[in-house]
Amino acid sequence: MKNTIKSIFLAAVTLITFSANAQTSKKVDVSKSNIHWVGKKVTGQHEGTISLQDGELIFKGKKLAGGNFTVDMTSINTTDLDGEWKGKLDGHLKSDDFFGVEKFKTATLKFKKIAAKGNGVYTVFADLTIKGKTNPVNFDLTVNENTATTKLVIDRTKYDIKYGSGSFFENLGDKTIYDDFELNVTLSF
């Protein structure tokens, strides 16, 4: 009888421990999620969109515990231009001068560490891979029920995207393109 009670107790403790440590993966709905980019230069800025290919957020209970995302780099789209100029900029951003999408069709973001700040806000430390180069990034992510939002600022030169960079080329004048670009992300899951 003692062994039976002991076995039941151990089984209950194991089940509770497993349940407390269980992780759930929430797949991101790429059709309802969006990434808006902004790139700036001395004389102004351009902006547009880029699409997620897939992604997931991982939760431990109600707390964010991880995430992985793949971005479709071939979907780069300029939204502040029309016609010929839009086509030229889209083509240039897809070329080897910038993201080289013929060879590097995707970029990835993999969460490595997460620190809760409270009220659904987390500081995320992640690895971002663009053009086959991986660098650490960190940003705050706000999770609210079935959505999450963030703003990332990325230094493109860390991914060997140096075209028009004043950090690498002299005398660019008003043709200088700033190294940092912004990504404003809204995820639905």
C-alpha cells in the first residue's frame, strides 16, 4: 500500500512539473502579420514592406520563452514610390549591392534569451542572419493576447551591405545612405 501511494505521489509530482515546464508554440499568421521598413539617406528616406515566410512564438505558460522567424527577402516592396522609380529601387534593393536576394532568398531571426520587463514587454536577445551573416540583436517586444509588436534598428553594414555608406566611402555628399534601417513589426498568431 505504501509503495502504491508513493508511486501515485511521484506520478502526480512528475505531471505537475511537466505541466509547469510545458511550452506551447504559436504559429504566426503571416497573412495578418506585417513588416514595415524605413531606410534613410541624407536627402530623405524610402519605406516599404517585406513579408514573413513563417514564424512562431514559444510560450511557457503565459510568458514568452522563444521565437523563430523566416523573412522572404524576395518580397521587398517599396511603398513610397510608383512606376519606373519604384521598379528601380525595388530592383536595386534586391541586387547584390543590398540584399542579394537571388542568392539569399531568406533572412532569419532566432531568439536566444528573453528577459521579462513586465506588462507583456520582453527584451529579446536574438541572432539575425541576413546575406548569410549572423549578428546578435536585441529589442523590446510587446505581447498582447494574440499580437506582438516591436521596432528593430539594424546596422546594415554588419551584414556586408555597404553601398552608399558614409562609414566606408568618402565624398558621397548627398548620396550618403545611413547605415541603420528600421523594421516595424506586427505579428498576429
